[in-house]
Amino acid sequence: MIRVLLADDEAVVRAGVRAILATAPDIEVVAEAADGRAAVDLARAHRPDVALLDIRMPVLDGLGAAAELRRAAPDVAVVILTTFSEDDYITAALDGGASGFLLKSGDPYELMAAVRAAHGGAAYLSPRIAHRVIQQVSGGRLSRRTAARERIAVLSPREREVLALVGAGLSNAEIGERLFLVEGTVKAYVSAVLNRLEVRNRVQAAVLAYEAGLIPPGTDY
């Protein structure tokens, strides 16, 4: 069972998200919070697998809560759920270590897909968000590709394979199946790749893989 912490300052939104997730047999909402500070405290107490955080909340916003969770409960995967899709929010969320970014106006089933992806060690972006990220990295593509290829030159051939599959949105288990590796070995490879590339999370690694030409344009995260 995937244990989820839900944080949003609007009770109606929390009720709606909880109702959607309740239809999934493998997902359980174990705690709810109306502000970011409470979300961090509840995460420490309940140790959920995934935290769904709204960006704009009182006391401590979602970005601040995500940053604190990264320090206090690094095993909790963070997915940002918001009505705002401005580029600054997207960049801040991904730079802050979020595993996913969802719009409240998106398909309800994206919630379940994002929770499962984050729990499996993969990244998930709403299609509209993924499109905007791709547009951002597509600007100045030649110079970006050169820089990205220089960055990934430090990786071994196997690490590049792992990076490409992370970029394609595969979970650790799926990468293991593809490369005939046990999941623990995949986790070690992913951790090594993130450290050597000096990126904070799988989304940033996926963007770098795209820039370097390891995955084709249009591939979903």
C-alpha cells in the first residue's frame, strides 16, 4: 500500500483529492494538513511514501515544505499539486527536489499515476507541464546539447543507459527489468548518476538526458 500525505489549505480540494485516491486499491491517504508546517510535522510522524503538496499554503508554502522534507524525511517523495503553471513555480519545484508537478485542472487519473511513479522512484509531470519543460530546454538546443554531452561524459556506458531510462520515465523496477539488474543495484546506479551529474532529482536528470540526446523528443516523463 502506498501511503500518502495530502497538504492543501482548501478543505474542498483535500476532499476531492482524497476521494479520487480512495478509488485506487493500492493508495491510502494517511494524513492531511492545511499548511506546509503541519505537513512537515505529519510527515515526520507518519512517514508517508509520497507527499502531495499544494504550492500556496499559509505558514509554510509547498516549496518550503518540500525543502524541509528533503532534509527531515528524504525518503518521502514530493509531488506538487497546484492551480499555477507559471514557469517560475515549475523551476522552483523541480529545483527543490520534487518528483512530480501536477495541475489541479488536469485529468484526475494523473493523481494516481503521479503517486505511483513517485513511489516507484520515477518522475512525473502533467503533460502540459512536460511540454513547457521541453520548450524551455529546446531553446538554444545546439549549445545546450553540447554542454549536456560534456556533462554526461563522466558517466560509464552502463550509467548512461540508466540515465536514458530515467529520462524515459521508467521506475527503478522497470529499469531493472530492462537491464536485467536487481532493484537495489538500479538504486545504486541512479544515486551515482545523480551525484556525478550534480543534479538533485530524477526530473533534472531527465531534462539533462533529453538535452544530451539520450531520449527522443516527445517522450513522456
